[in-house]
Amino acid sequence: MKFFHSDNIFETDVKTHLSKRFGKQVEILSSSLLGGGCINHATKIKTSEGVYFLKWNSDGPAEIFLREAESLEELKKAAGNKLIIPEVFAAKKVDETPGFLVLEYIEPGYMQNSDEMLGQGLATIHQYKNRHFGFYNNNFCGATIQENTWKSSWVSFFKENRLEFLLELIKKERSLSVDELKVYRQLLDRLPKLIPDNSRPALIHGDLWSGNYMIIANGPALIDPASCYADREMEMGIMTLFGGFSQRFYDAYNEIYPLPADWKERNKLYQLYHVLNHYYFFGGSYRNQALQIAKTYL
């Protein structure tokens, strides 16, 4: 399916950004639409410099692709040769023309021991440290903005930058009763008793479920990140919420960087952020699911 045509301003934007990246004129030879996610469109483009993956949208937050590029570049530094992180070739914000992200094109494949490689690679990324919790800019988990202002305390970051910030977004867009807000306020007040005070900032993918990693011919690859420096148990929240990670993965992870013995006691607490985010985005039964999680910690 041909996606671009000669008078397409979008095509001109993509060619301009790629030409700047390569220092010479780049032409788009062909394009075909791919199955995308629930938010953005996806296209495979063949150019005079090679084949690339193009993610794009004309709606949504202006900086969503710029911030995703930032996460990918940070993950690539942290992963070394342990995991594949697609290289970023171009990124543009959403304005009067579509925003987009041009990445290295990777084909799904098969790799023996991929679960073990994924576990070891993620453990390597989680050992990439920072002095504070947060990230260089606010970014997006799905299409939901994340407040990433740096903080020295993980309890403060998780309370203020994640749960409180998201609850405020929900209050503006959806329903939360007075009784529900009381439960969440009680939970927020209890966080210092629920979370150890010795958390160390670790780089996380931030949205790591089974749809956001790929197995290709030479190993596992991470895609669609929403990175920040957090307690690494935050990563396990969404991973366990939707599944898709085998015991072999966890065994390999723990060989490199063992999780605390009591991490599962806090697991649903970190799942809560993602359940609330799903309620904010989709509505429905996620509302009650989030409330029940909150009540288990009171």
C-alpha cells in the first residue's frame, strides 16, 4: 500500500528530517502501513538510505514522539549490547503537520534462550543509576503525561509525581466519589510506611508489558518506552499486571540483580498506577479494580 505521494507535506517533513540526519538528500521509495498500537499509526518505509519504521500521528500531545525518542536513547546507553533498543533516526513534534518518530526497522524472529536474555538485559538496564528520581522532561505512558520533576526521595516521587498527579488528571476527566478520594488520601498518607526508604534511582522502561518487547533473530528488543529513574520495583508493576514474562525471565533477572525478598508485598501498589492510568484512558471496570488495590494497603 502506497502511503506517501509527491505533494504530501508529511512526506516532505520525513524526508527533510532524514536528510538532515544523514547529511544528504534522502528519498522515500515506497511505504506500507503496518498494524499499529491503540494510539499511533505505524508505517514501514523504504528509502534511499535503507528501511525504517515510522510511527506517526496528527493528534495527541505535541511532544509525545520527542519524549519517546529521549527514552529510547537513554535505554540504549544503559543496555549496551545486552538488549536491542531501536536506533532513533528522526523525531518531530505534533503541530500543523503530523508528528513522527523514525526508528531502525526490526523484524520479528526467533532466538533460543530469549527469555533469559531479556531478564539479564533488563537487570543490566536497572543497574544504570542516577542521583535522583525522575527524568529530563515530562513524558507519556501511553498518551498520559507523566510528571518527571527530579526528587531525591522515592516515596515523594511516587506519591506526588505519580499517584497524586494521576488522580488529579482523573478528577478532571472522569468520576471519583468523595469516599473513593478518601481511600486514596489514606493510601497516600501511608506510603512512607509501605515503601522502604532506601530506594535507589534505576532507569526503567516504564511501560513494559508483553506488547512492548519483541524477539528478533539476534535477541530481545524493547520498544515504546516511558522511561524514568525510579525504584525498579515500579517496572515489575505493569509486568506482573498483564503477564507475558516467564519464570525463566525472572530467574535470569535475579541472577544478575536480585530483587528484594519482599518485593511482591509492594507489587500491587505499583500496579495501582497503571490500573489508574487505564481508568483514566479507558474508563470502565478499572475504576473498581484500582479502588480494591488501594484498600488492600490500608
